[in-house]
Amino acid sequence: MQKIESNNLTLIDLVKAQSIWYLINFLIIFFHTYSSPDQLPYMEEIYFLLFSIIGQSLFVSCLLYWATMIYELSFMELGINFENFLTNLKLGLKVSHPFLIGIIIIHLILTTEQITPLIIVTDLDQLALSMLYFLVLFIGYLFPAFSKELFYRGFIYYQLKRAYGLRLGFIISLIYYTISYLDFRLSSLLLHFIMGVITTYLCHKTDSLIAAVIFRSTYQASLTLYLFSFSNWQF
């Protein structure tokens, strides 16, 4: 099989990959909406997380086949790199914990009319209970977070960096990541852009997806638990 030049990520291939990404997320929302039981507390949320893991597993399988067999990229080039694992893990946790603390503070400041969290923190007992929920969500979000980082950082950013150089590739990948959410409200654009800056920098700094995956899992678990729940923060 003839290798496609690493510098030439074609627009058609990018559209195909992004379309598959949208399709997977649409199916996750569809099955969550029409197949989740609502008789038991939190069962609907657990089903959503299960659908996310299954759906993103399918996407990762397709992406890894495409990247390794068609573009002949190695796992190392895609950021699946476990060298300095503990160092990268510590970096991810170090960057993540201020974000988690900030989200909890925002949760305590806002009213229930402004947010739809999974749990309302009213005292220290509720805060301690929320930490248990956070741990469960954090673990559950690790694979969906890995899927997103593999796609946007491991594959797209890597290709753009090879094609246009470090700085321009960094900027183009950030712009692409931000608009790919198709949410053009200023607040959403700003939030996605900042998230892209942090995760792309972590991937660039470590040559690994580990720190970025830790941060993204914290990001998704925090927003889900303390601010938006599953139904109001799909991606």
C-alpha cells in the first residue's frame, strides 16, 4: 500500500473523518434520548455515559485504522506515548485541579435557575458526596476524552503541524477545533478556544495525549456534575 504523504491531509479526508465524528455523537444523543430508562435516579445519566464510551470506542477503532493503515502513522506520532507516564499524569492533574476548584466555586455562586447540575452542593456533606460522583464521572469520561484528543490533537494537529509548521499549524488546529462544535455564541467560542489552547499545548509539551486526556476528563466531569448535567452539555 502506497503511503499518503504526511503533509497532505486532504480536505475530503478531513470532511469524512469529521462527518464520522458528528455521526457517532448524534447516535450517542439519539440512543440516550430514546433508550434510557428514567425510573431510577441517575440511570439516564449512566446510560448516556455508557453510550458515549461505546460510541467513541467505535470512532477510535476507525480512526486508528485510518491513521495507521492509510497514513501509516505510528502510535507515537499520534500521541499514544507512555514514556514519562507518571510525569505526564502529574502534569495533567496539576493543570486540572485549579479548573475543578474554579467550577465548584462557580457552582456555589450561581443559582439553580442558572445551572442544571447533577447535584446541588449546600453543605460539606453534599460537597464530599459530589467528590465521589466526580470520581465516577472522571473515570467514565477518560475514554471519550481520549477519543477527542486522539482525533483533534493526535491526528489533525499533527497533520497540520507537519504541513504548515508549528505556529501556523497550532493556530489553524485551534480555529478548526473551535468552529467544529458548530456553536457560534461568543461565550461558547471562547470556552472551546481556551480548552483547545490548553490541551494542544499539553500535547505539544509532552508529545503525549496523557496530560490532555486527564485535563479534558476533569473538564467534562466538572461541567457535567456541577453546572450543566448530561442533557445540557452534550459535547
